[in-house]
Amino acid sequence: MDDRQLTEELHDYLFAIRSQVHTELKELAREVGLTDTQTDTLWRLSRGHEMTARRLADLLQCDASTATSMIDRLEKRGLVRRVPHPVDRRAKVIQLTPEGCALRDRVIRHTTEHSPFARLDHESRLRLHTLLREAIDGPRKEL
């Protein structure tokens, strides 16, 4: 297999994995009464980093007004809250509420249990993790 064909097949596999994950997440979202994007937001907020509406919009690849509307809907459901940013008085940080944390945990548990990566043993997942990180960030420099 030449390089072009290999790269093409790698993209095919990535699209197939994305489709599988999206389908599983969509089923759970429908079950709990959320949209795909709202479920994705819970996932993104689970990383524990400070998240402003602007940062969330960047991660979701949407404009800030779309992210703000979605945050508004999640806030009305009691899943997130806006709190003052610790440094920037003009900004708000989006945080999960206890109800949001419980739903986030359910999303993560469901996604992990139905993950196509679950078919791989631990060592294979570690190798894949390293390779995907390198594909995104470049190889790590050894000190």
C-alpha cells in the first residue's frame, strides 16, 4: 500500500470512528433530552479547565452567540452556571452544577462503555493515544 492510499484509509477509519461515537452520543442525548451540541458541551466542560463562552465556541467550532444561546438553555435546565472569571472582570466562567456533573458522568460512562476503542487492549490504546497525540501536536521532544 502506498503512502497516499494509506493516508486515505486512515481518514476513512477516522470518519468511521467519528460516526460511531456520534451515533452513540446522539442516542444518549435524545434519551436525556439534550441536543448533540449540548451533550458535546457537557463533555468539553468535563475536562476541568476554566471555560469561557468564547473558549467553548472555539472548541465547538461555532460563533460566540450560538455558544451563548446553548449555555443559556443548559443554564435553564440547571446543568451549568456562570460565575465571575477569577482574573477578567468582563468574562464569566461556565461551570457544571451538581446536576450537570451527574449528567456529564453519565455521558462519559456511556461513551466509554460504547467506545470503539474498548475493543483494543490497554497497551494498544496507549500506543494509539501516543500516535494520535503526535499526529495532532507533533512528536514530543525528549529531554
